[in-house]
Amino acid sequence: MFSAPWLGNPVARQTIRLLVSVGLCGCVTWITHLQEPGWALITSVIVTQSSITETLSSGRYQLVGTLIGAAASILPITLMLYHWPLWQAFVVAFVPLAVLASWRPGTRMSVVTLMIATLFTTPNDPYLLPIERVLSILIGVGVSMLVTYVVLHEQARRDAFRNAALTVRQIVGMLTHAGRQDMDWSQIQDLNDACVLSLRKVQTAVEEARREHWRPLEQRDPMLAQLPKVLRQLQMDTLVVARAVLRGETRPVPDAAQASGVEPLSPGLMRGFDWIISRCEGEAVARTGEEYRVAAGVMAGLSDEAAQADEIMHFVVGILQTDLKALIHLLGQDDTAQA
């Protein structure tokens, strides 16, 4: 819809979403003649996040806390109508809510709502204040949800494939250093930790994508739905292969692996990894699909890659090759019609 380059900046996109959310919320409160529109505007600022998942979570906490606080405020308001002192009536409801907020931090808004409904006087019916507070929260949360879904959404699919490409690059780095044997096992583990972190970002983006549409992700984007599982298997295979290369050795000379016939990242495997990286980066830009015969040609180049002189290496590289083919097969499917 928009093609301005600066819209690719996450800060700029979130700024626009926040401004639209506050502006739209202000219009709704003006149309509905809400007596205290400020609370709705504050809610829209708090709830509007950069992702649907974060917005849903923040909105849920705001709404649940407000409903609990509004219901609890009925008691002190009633007691004050029977001429109880303000602070005594307030404490009767405040103490249980303080315990609840300490036990369930997500309900902290209930304490705020109780204070607003009890401590701030109003010339109107005192029971209207908690009701109006609930309406303000409903307006703020509803507008924030709408804006997060519609205005410059971050497209979790793009983030998932971008991080998938990064994960595969890190996998290649692990295999490269293991093959050269220029790192010890602890350094390989550090690389693996970074790889796991990227993989978690893929999983987070996929979970975000599940909330973007009412249709199940497995139906509208099977490639994306299966991506974390296949990538995770490839990452675990890589760690096993790296361990097999470095077994029983501390810091051998760089050419020792090649001299013994251990080649964890041969040309055929490297072509496969390069194709996967290119494919993921392409899907991060647009969902264009790919002819399966291209993927089939890449897989054909892996047919003899498990032929290692060392029996253990033959076994572990064979497993790596099998899961690599599974990932290539997944990315080679043209599922653009499912969108």
C-alpha cells in the first residue's frame, strides 16, 4: 500500500500506529460524548504495541484489571453512601485487590480503577464512574486492536523467513568452523546458542502469524507453519555433526579434517544451504512461490554427500543430509495459492 522507504523502519511504523490509535480513539470518545476521554486515550497508548501478540496481551490485562476494579469499587461506594468515612471504605476494597495484584501482576489495573472510582469525586451518580471507566477501557482496547491489525502491520511471515535465513547462515558458520577445526567445542556451543536465539525468533514470528488471520496457519501457509520444526531439527543435526568432527581432539591443525576424509560442509551441501538462504530471503520480501524442479535439482546434488571415510561421520552427515532435503522440499513447494 505504501512504498516510502522510511516505512521499513520499525520505529517509524510504530510511531504512525500510535498516532493513528490515539487520534482514532479521540474521535470515538468525541462521538460517544465520553465524560472523561483521557482514560481511553491513555489506554490506547499503553495497549498499542508493535505486534498483535503484545497488543492482545496488554489489552487483556487492561480489560480484566479494569473489570475487577470496577466491580470491587461498588463496595466502598455503597459504604460511603451509608456514611462510612472515605478512607475506611476505600481500605476495605483496597487490601484484597493489593493481595490479588501481588499474586497476579496482570491484575494491577484493578487497583488503579478502584482508586479512580473511589477517590475521585463526581457530581453525577457515583456508580456511573466505574461504568464509564470500563467504557473508556473498552474503547481504548478496541481501537488499539483495530489499529494493530490494520495499520502498517509488521507482517510476521516476513520476520519469520528473515530470521530463518539468519539461522541457516549460523548453521553454515558452525559447520565451517567445525570443518576447519579452528574453534574448540565451547566456542561451537556459543555459536549454537546464537543459532537457538534466532530460531526462537522464527518461532515467535510464526506464533504471531497464527493470530493474524481467522484461518488456521496450516491451511493458508503450510510452509510457514512447518518452518520452525524443520529448522530446529537441522540445528540439532548440525550440533551433532560439529561434535563428531571435534571428538577426541583439542586443537588439531586446520587441514586435519580434510586429510582424514571428514568433510561436514562439502560443495553439494553448501549449494543446498545457499539455495535455502536465498529462498528464505526471497520469501521475506514477497510470497512468490518456487518451481519444485529447482528444489529437486538442488536435492539431486546431495545424493553422494554422506560418503564419508569415517563411519561416525558417515552416519551423522547422512542424518544432516536427510533433514536438509526435508527443508529444501518444504521450501520448494509453491503454496502461493493458499494465501
